[in-house]
Amino acid sequence: MSQAQDNLIVVLDVGSASTRVLAGDVNEGALRYCGHAELASAGMRKGMVADLGPAARVVKNAVEQAERVARVNIDSCVVGVGGPHIRGLNTNGGFDLAGRMREITREDVKTAVERARAVERPPDREILHLLPRQFLVDDQPGIFDPIGMIGARLEVDLHIATCSGSALQSTVTCANRGGVEVTEAVLEQIAAAEATLSADERELGVCLLDIGAHSTDFIVFFEGAVAHTGSVPVGGAHFTNDLAVGLQLPVTQAEELKRQYGHAVVTAVPQNAEIEIANPQPQMLRLRMIAEILEPRARELLYFVRENLRQGGVLDALGAGCVLTGGGAMLPGMLDVTESQLRVPVRTGMPVRLSQMPGELAHPSWATAIGLLLYAHRTRASRAAENNGLRARLRAIFAATY
Ligand SMILES: Nc1ncnc2c1ncn2[C@@H]1O[C@H](COP(=O)(O)OP(=O)(O)OP(=O)(O)O)[C@@H](O)[C@H]1O
Ligand SMILES: [Mg+2]
């Protein structure tokens, strides 16, 4: 492998609406943009690959396009996994350190995590990430890194992010058929969080909502750790379909109308505002009518999210509020509906800017891909530093398990 190839990181986000490839290179530890491609997805259904042939052809074309822009050869990638099949669960486990006080080792941490992850999982569930929420040494909670501490008992509270094994396999097969090997699979919410959330927000408690086309995936951080992950099967495509049915328009026209004139709050649209549309016949359309169709869908989506957060016991943990990202976050009024449903402050999650990144990527729909790149860069660096320093060693243990 040449030096340039060695420094290359490529990520793949096979979304329900768009397939995105993003390439970055690492120079003296610094990550910078070197190419991207975005194509309309094919063969996707409910956030999963349903028809391998068309989905893989899009991946192949997107990879080739990114290769031309970045002037590199792409043969492997880190892939995002998301959608309604994602489930998170919190467990804990621990053990006595041979009945006496002694220094806690990396092996002990591994053993505690093994105990905590040994829960019954339904068949066809794959573990994507093991995310320690805190360690407890002799019942003292709130410990992030116990290696080197002295104690007689070690416990860990763990968040386990799982996905459907067959959905994961289809995504990997889709990438393979598109001509790229998959080196790692990362939960899309974790990636999107990497690109949009601050350390303070994660500490105070925050919910990141990634409103995609077929699903809305979310993750809650509290006291710096993942407290909850979930997904509801409603996304921007449902808003568009409601418009298409309600106004008797083709889906492509409904999508255009939504992007240009859509609003999720009826009362925010001036009462007399109208536009002229040519299809199905030339007519005037009240803009409020569009909002009247979109608002109930937005409320329903946020109701599902709120119920999920309530059941997960994290609804009152959102001190820093909620952050909306994904293409669906661009619908005007979504922030207001979210604020009124969850009763917390809400902001849009624009992805951080990579060095040399073109302006068109500064859009919430790129948050997952940009976050995948940041995540892959960070875990790569911490793996390289595995033997230097305790923190790096600990992170390396808990890097994606796939
Ligand atoms: N300006 C906009 N206004 C309203 N909606 C928008 C806008 N831009 C994009 N969207 C919506 O965002 C959705 C696509 O978002 P995104 O690209 O994040 O999805 P995806 O990653 O392909 O899908 P998923 O994450 O569900 O697999 C579409 O439903 C689209 O209608
Ligand atoms: Mg997405």
C-alpha cells in the first residue's frame, strides 16, 4: 500500500434517500477532506437494503465518482449502520478482584465488560458497540477510567447498541458488490453525534435526532456517555408522501414543494400566501394547505420520539436540549414542533467543517458521513496509540467491536 493510500480514510453512508461516499486523508495527524460523491439511493426500503443489485450499483458509481474527485483508489471503507432495526439496551456487570485490594488492570476491565454484555439477546441481533457509561470501583460510581486504581470489586454500567444481523450483512454485501471491503461498521447516531455535538452538551444531557428519509434515529448522551439509542420508522419521505396523497401530486413534485414552501407550523405561514402550480392542472395553492398536511406528521414523529425517550427513562435528562440533524431537519418549523413536544431548547445540528471541505457539504444531511470520517480518524489514532497512555488504551478496548 502506498503512503497516500495508507493515510486515506473512506466512509460510506447508504441512506434511504442518498448514498454518500466521503474520503479524507490524514497528514501529520490532521484530517482533511479529499473527495466525496452523493447519488440518489436505489433498492432501499425502510432504512435497509431491500434490493441488492440496484443498491450496490449506486455504491459502485458513488465510489468511482469519489475516486475521480479525490484522485485515489478506494478499496475499503467504514460503513454507517442505522434505521429502525437499531436497539439499545443498558446492562451492568462486575466481579470481585480475587477478594483483596489490588490494582485494576486492562484485563479486569475486559472481564467486567464481558460480564455486563452477557445478556440474553434475541436471535439475529448483532452487537455494534459496547459503550461504558461508568465504572464502579468498590461501589464508588462515576469512574471513566479505572485502570491503575486500587479496589476489591469492579463493576461497569454498559450501553449495548445492537442491530439486525441480516440488515448489517446486507449493508456489508452491498458495499462488497459495489467494489469496496468494509473494515468497520459504526452506528450512524454515534457518527452524527461526532459531527454535531459539543462535549458540554454530552455532559449536560442531549438528544440528537437524525431525521432521514425513511427513519428518525436518535441517541441520548448524559454525563458524557451514551444513555439511550433508538429509532422510529418515520422520516422526511413520509412528509413528502403525505403531500403527494393530500394534494394529488407526483412524489417528485411534492418533494420539490416541501423543500421550497414546506413548513411544519401552520400558524407561521401567512394566511393569504399562495403559489401557482402547473400540475395536475394550473391552479393556485394556499401555502397554509401544505403546512396543514405537514404539521400533523411532524407532531406524530415527535410524539413517537417522546414516548421512546420516556420509556427509555431519559426524557428528563436533556439539560442541553435537543439537536436536529439529517436532511429532514431542514424543514422550517421542525425546531418549534420539537421544542413544544419535548419541552427543551432545540437547535439545528450542522456538521463541523473539515479542512478543505466544499461548502455543499455544510448541510445536516452530511452529518452522518462527516461524523463517520471523524470517528474513524479518532479510533484509528487511539488504536495507534494503544500502548501509550491509559486513556488511549481504554478507548481502544471499546472501539467498535465489528
Ligand atoms: N430543505 C429541505 N427541506 C425539507 N426536507 C428536506 C430538505 N432537504 C432534505 N430534506 C429531506 O431530508 C430527507 C433526506 O435526508 P437524508 O439525506 O439525511 O436521508 P438519508 O440519510 O438518505 O436517509 P436515512 O437516514 O433515513 O437512511 C428527505 O426526506 C428530504 O425530503
Ligand atoms: Mg441518514
